[in-house]
Amino acid sequence: MGMVQEFKEFAMRGSVVDLAVGVVIGAAFGKIVSSVVADVIMPPIGLLMGGVDFTDLKVVLKEAVGETPAVTLNYGTFVQTCVDFMIIAFAIFMLVKLMNSLKRKEEAAPATPPPPPATEVLLTEIRDLLKNR
């Protein structure tokens, strides 16, 4: 089997395609959540904390000298990224929880057993008739 054929079989597996779709949707979802956090959630929190923009929070480790930029520790960006992560993790948790509950409902519905074969029904009737004699 050629390498191209092997790669084609690998790439066309359902799980690989599902994973690729999940990554693309996850990236888009991450951008949406990052925008919600940066543009909707963090501004009111910053306002409550006295007009603080979290992306501007930093500790200067070394002042700028001439054309050399300052060395800073940007912990505000880290805080915003942590909030992004928490919201994304919670949203994914809720999505997985919803999918699991739907799966449990599907599994909980008992399947009706198939009717017994005609020969078994006839043998049962014969047995019952012999018992009644």
C-alpha cells in the first residue's frame, strides 16, 4: 500500500474529520468568548475597580532608556486571559453536560424486545395445552 493511500485512509477516518471540525469551531468559539470578555465583561469590572483597564496593568522591571523599551511584567493581560479561559471552560462544561444528559435520555428509553419467533409461540401454546389436560 502506498504512502498516499495510507494517508488518504487516515485523513478520511470519521474521528479525524470530526476532530478537525471541532478544532475549527473551537477556534472561532474562542475568538467570540475573548471578545465577550474583553469588550463586554471586563470594562464594567474595570469601572467598578476605579476605571482600571486590565490590559494596562503591569509592573515595570526596568525603565526605558533611550531607544531601549521598558521591560514590563504584563499581569493584566494574564488576568484577562485567565477570565477568558474560565468562561470558555464553563461554556464547554455546560455543552458537554447537555450532550451527556441527552445521551442518558436516549439510553434510558428501553427498547421493546422483538416478538418471539412463530415456532416458539407454537411450542408455548402446545406446552400450555398439555399442562391443562
